[in-house]
Amino acid sequence: MVESEWQENKITETKSKDRSEGESEGKNKGQLSLSVSLSVIVNKHKPWIETSYRGLITENTDEVLLDPPLVALDKDAPVPYAGEICAFRVYGLDAPFEAVVLNKTSGEGQLRARRPIDCEHQREYTFIIQAHDCGAGPGGTGGKRSHKAVVHVQVGDVNEFSPVFSSLEYSGSVLEGRVYDSILQVQATDEDCSPQYSQICNYQITSEDTPFAIDRNGNIRNTESLSFDARSHYEISVTAFDCGQKKAKRSATVHIHVKPICKPGWRGWTKRVDYEPGIGSKQLFPKMHLETCEGAVSSVRTTVELQTSHIGKGCDRETYSEKSLQKLCGASSGSTDLLPAPSAAFNWTASLLTDGGRDSDLIYRFDGRQAANIPDWITPQNLTDQFTIATWMKHGPSPGLRGEKETLLCNSDKTEMNRHHYSLYVHNCRLVFLLRRDFTQGDSFRPAEFHWKLEQICDKEWHYYVINVEFPVVTLYVDGVTYDPYLVTDDWPIHSSQIDVQLTVGACWQGGEVSKARFTQHFRGSLSGLTLRPGKIESQKVISCLQACKEGLDITSLESMDKGIKFHFNPAQSVLVMEGEDLEQVNTALRKVSYINSRQFPTPGARRIHISTTVQCFGEDVCITIPDIEAVVMVMQPSEPRITITGAEQLNTPASDLALGLLLFRDLHIFSTITKSDGIVPNTEHRSGVLEEMVHNLDYCDVLVLGEELKKGLESLHLPRSALLGKHLDCTNSTTGMSIYGVDSMSHYAQVIRQVRFQSLRTGMSVRSFRVSCSELNGRYTSNQFTLQVNVLHREKAVKHVNHMVAPPKYTQLIHQPNIPSNGHSSGVANAVTIVIVVCIVALVVMVVLGVYQLYLTHMQEDMDLHTLSEKEKDLDLSALTITVNPLESIEELQPAEELTEEEVEEDEEDEEDDITSSDSDSDEEGTTTPSMQPQTRMLSKIQWPKKTLHC
């Protein structure tokens, strides 16, 4: 409708234009040649045009190129009007064209489009065109028309469209090992109208490094044989080009799946299994099954192996200290740790090399140059006929054909001679234990060297070795399994001498028969947890506990296991062997195999899983081969606990309470929290979380004295033995503080620390500070450092509280003499009387104080024996006791009595056999005697103060 209106408007416009031009010309000619009279003009001839035209128009343009050009001729020319062309008419309902006159006289015209032409809509047009002259006069009357000519117009194409794939996703499959001429065909189209631009001339693979090619017809083929095991799926991108080299805007994705040739093996397993700490047992292969390619099998034997040699000491074990582990496993007391963590007291291991990154495992590495001498005060002096040596060892083959002796532990002469009294060493991958008795223990030929030849000694893996000696029988345990020596050699006892001996770790000390004392027979390997326990041997149960792994293989729902399946675990549960005759039963059983780690804070990292399978067919030993598979269990990082110690940080106490013993940490509490993640906080990289309280064990807590050490004989920390009953705890005490150790709960640790008392007889002390810190897993997680400050309140001297309006002046004598001249003798007598009175008063005061202290100690000892000591009695306060002192008494006068007490205390410190408990018992026995100056002073001195390091 719009098009027809536009055509009518154009025709009207042309008519009016021709009319105006004709009128103008007529006027001019009339003025020139017909000035007097008008003559009649006759239009005799019709205009002439070609019979047919061919035209070409490019789409989206309006000009048509005609062949031949559009020209109308009239024989009436040059007669005005009759010989002129006024219009061209186009006939055709659907023809979107019009013809315009460019020159009336020459009859030139032009064909053009009335609207945009689209080749994709219509590629060619055919219509009629006719020419009109201007008629007989200005009004166009009597006009003539030419014959009708046929016009054929073809629309020229523009490459405006890109190729488009019929599908953006294609999928095909190939069988591994074959090369195909065509795997699949992709197809693209182009909406342009011309063959040049609408045809697809080329396809191209845009993915790099793919074993595929594509031809111009879109056929995809593989250029090499494919392997399912190497890669089972390929994803490639393909694009297309039309003949005008216009590229497709969107590429097609082609998926090619490689189908395996049926190969026997395990299917449905994943190479990685993530394990979150604390979830217990997790199935490793819940969808696993064995493919036998339709082969009939008579039995299947599968071995699942968990490989953890790279984790800690061979697997994930508790990383508590050796003492804590022995306490936890119920080992006999009295063991000596020969490789403790370096510290001020245990400094002989400070120069040894340690292996880092072992998750708090204390591992010492010996490279043939390091060794350590054990101090004499640590070395057990008498091993007796029963003792135990235990250690973790990792060792490889010695260099050379016949390596030298590599000594783990050696007890030899310190000087003059070079006798080995006992030693443990490795020689040519044989473990040898030497034990030389002396003539005081017998003068006969006795067993002296015990040899074991085991693969474990040189396999470069961690193993736990325990040597139980019940002379003359020596038993070796390796990872909980007993081994008897394959060779035992006898020797004569060695002669007794007064030569001191030296215990050495990592080599043997040669102090005699050489120009310069030195270490020999160095060890090459790694050691951990080397202990020596005299007087007792370890039980099989304790040995198994000390070397037990906390991770291993497991079977979920063991009760639902088919009876036709036979299975067996090794002692460490790192190897599982399963065997059955029914294939489906074997598949079901293997799906139940799981991994478990019972540690609350396991060591993160990868654990390798190796599965090997043997299949038997009917009538044949082995029929098909099943490839081994390798998988990984990834133990994730556990949430780190935050251990917090809280309590009162200031404590004000009278000096009298310190003499009786003050509870330092009455309101101490220990708790632990972890942060549960809630996700990433918007606009930050941090994760929001909620603190959540958790329960776990501790392995030690230290109560340290800040500032100067405790003054021996006057200050000490005390802990009643009853506080440790029923708990896996023990403690040591020294002038620097107290250490409580053992694997136990936080609540038990808090209960014990609350019963720690501080006792002091020092005068003039105003402040004492203590610090408490705790640990889990041998320092892997540590608490905050809680500090307590004790402020000592001293009473004012009695003279300061005396009313001077009533009392005599400080320097006024109590005995007044007549106001007469006195000689030197009378003055001396008066002074002597005064001194005697003062000394008597001082003696009386000391006796009263010591008597009260004796009653307190007796009371405390009775309550400790009955284990019914109440909090009120623990905090017994004698501050209410009032002692009246002569105002003439001074600090200087009291000093002799104090010095006497301290000297007697120091004399009694030489008795190292008495401990605090026995001292209290002795005090109870003396408490029944009549109080006097000398007995009470001895009673005070019998308290055994801690030496350098004592058990609590």
C-alpha cells in the first residue's frame, strides 16, 4: 500500500513538472515564431524505444544499469511538444521500479528502484516500460505512446551473511587402534542469494595439536590410531568459510569418544579420593568392578596396598613425645630418653641434624659425622639382668662391599682403655647387640654378641626396633614381630676397673689407646625415640601400642561380607588380600574397602593405593592379565585448634600465706576452639567463620617462673601426688618451674594446674610472676602464654601502730634507773640485761612461729594421706594469729635466727634421697616432741627442697 502511494506521487510529480516545462517552452516559442497568429501543430509520430531491456541492480542500491540504455526517439522532433519525451511508464504490480526522463529533447531516461532491493527476497524482476511524448501542445493533449518494451532486471548479491552450522554440537565415536576415512560430517549454510556467497567452500579445525583433519565437505577423520587408555575423549572446534572467504561467527564443537577394545581390567574407579579428617572410614572405590571381557574365571585374588612410607615414621602415628607415648601405652616407668628435644637441660642433642617438615615428629639424621655424648647424670648406672632398648630407625645399605660398623648406641671406657661394655650397631645389613658382663656378675664364658639378619635393616624404610634383654636371653621386636638371633657368640667377662664409662649415640667413644680421644664407627641413617629402660622389659602389648599406625585400610559393613570371600590384613593394616571364586562377590567385597585415619589431627598429604589382581580360568593356571592400578588418597588439612588459657592475672596475698603455700591458679580454665568456615566474605578474599569449641587432648603444660629462678631452700612449687592419681600425667620440678606432661584431657590438665602451690620463706619479696603454656602433639599446636603476677602484701611493723601518746618512745628503756650519775659498769650491766631480754623474746617468737608451722604441716600430711583435703583446709590461713612483739625488736635483731635456719636448711639439702612427701612424714613424727628452740629449727630444715630437676 505504501509502495503504490509512493508510485502515484512520483507520477503526479512528473506530470506537473512536464507541464510547467511545456508551458514555459510554448510561451518562448510563441513569442519567437508565433507572434502574430497561432498555427496548428500536429503530433504525427509515436515515440520509439527498444523492444526489450536487460538490467542489473546491486542489492541495497537504487540505480539500475540497463542494456541498452533507456532512450526514447520521436520523429516529430524538433517540433516542440510533439517531438519531445515527457515520461516513461512502468507497468507491473510487483515492480518496485520507476523510470524518469533525464532529457526531454534527447529522450534519455533512467530506471531506478523505488525502495531497497533485497536479493535474498527476490533475485530478478520482469516488467513493461513505455515512453510518452509531450503531445500537441502545452497541455499535453494528443500525446502519443510508444510500444511496450519488456525489461528484465537481475539483482546483484552482496556477501552480507556468514556461514552458520546446522548444529553447534556434534558427536562421534571411534574404536581405539583404527584409522577412519570419515568419523562424522559437519555442515554449514549461508543465507546469501548468489552461488558465490551462499556456498561453503572450506572447513577448518581451529583446535591445536589434535590427531584429526577435515575436508572441504566437512568430513572429519583421524590422522592416527587412538588409544582409550591415553585419552578417551577429544573435543575439537570447527569453523566454516563461504566462497567469499567470510568466516562463520560461531564455531561448532565436535566431541569424539574413543571406545576401548575390550581389555580385561578394573572399571569405575577414580584416581583421587579426598579424605576429610574426622569422618572415620571412607570407601575408596564404591563403583568399582572387574571387566573380564566375557571370559569365564574360576577365582580372583586381589591385593590392596596402602603406601605411607613417606608419611612421618612410615605411616601416620601419634607425634607426642616419647615419654607421653609411653605413659599413654602403659609402659613401665623409669625409661631414659636418649634423644630428647634440645633444651637448656637436655642440650646434648642441640648439635645433631634434624629432619624438618615431619609434623612435630622429632627425627635425628646422622650422616657419618655427628654423634652425641650422653651426660653422666642421664646415663643409667646399672642395667641389671633385665632391660629394654627401643628406637625408631631408618637405614640403607652401607657404602662399599663390606661397610664399617655403624653404631647406634655405645657404652665404652671414657679414658685409658677402649672396652665396649654394651653397644647396638649395624654391620653389613646385620643388627648386632653387644653385651659384655664383668667378673662381678660371673666368671664363666657367657653370651656376648647377638646377630640378626633382616631385610628391614637396609630397606630405607622406618621400623620400630625393641631389644628385650633377660640375660642370657635377648629378643628382638621389629614392628611388633619377634625375631630370634641367627647367631650368638660367647665371650669372657671383662675385668672390673675404676675407669668411668661414656654412653654415646650415633657413634662409639674411643677415649683410650689413641693419641686423641674421638668418635668412631659413625652411624648413617635416621633415629627417633631412642630410649633405655633398666630393670624391666616391655610387654608385647606395649610394644604394639608404641609402634601402631593410626591410619590403614578397613572394610565397611564387615558383617555383610559374603562367606565365599577370604580376606587377610597384615598387622599394620596397610595390606589387604581378598580372594573369591564368584566375580560379583569379589566386586562387592572390593567396593567395601575403605581408608581410615583415627587421628584427630592427621598429617595432611597424599597416600598412594596400589591394587594388583590375579585371575585364574577353568583348567588353566592364569588365563588373562589384569593391569595394576594406582590411586591416591588425599588427606586434607585439618582445622587448627586455638588453645586458650584463662584465669585471674593478678593475685594479692599476705606474706604469711606464702609461707604456708599458696594456690596460684584457683580459677584457671583451658579450652580450645576452631573456626568453621561459612564462605568468602563479599569484596574480600577472607573467609568468614564461626568459632566452635572442640575437645582434644594435651601432651604437656609448663608452669615457668619469670624473672630470677626460685631460691633453693626458700622457694618452691609443690603439687600433691594425689592430684595425678587416675590420670595419664606426670610432672617434673625445678628452680625454673614445673612441667606436667602426658596425653590427657584439657579438663584433667586444668584440675592438676589448679593444685599447684607456691611456697616461699623469703623476706622482702614483693612480686613473683609465673607463666603457663600448654601444647598438643609435641608443640604442633600451642596455647597462649598465660601470665600470673603474685603481689606480696607485707604487714607494717608493730611500732608503727603503737599510740605514741601512751607507749614509751622508741629509744626509751623499759627499766628506768634513778637519775644519778652512773659509771661504765652499771651502764654495761643495763645493756646486757636489755640484750638478754630481747634475745629471749626473739627465741620465744621463733618457737611460737615454728610450732604453728609444725601443726600446719602435720595437718596437711594427714589430709594428703586420706585424700580428703578440702579447699578450705588447702587455703588454711594463719593470718589471724596475733603475736605481740616487744617494740624494741628490730629486723637486725631477728637476723641471727633467720640465718641459723637457712644454714640448717642448706645442710639438709645434701640428703638427696628424701622427697617432699617423706619430709612431711618425718615432720609428723617430730611433731609429738616437746617444743623447744633446737627441735623446731631442725623440723623446718628437714623439708627437702627441689634440686635441679626433681619429680613432683
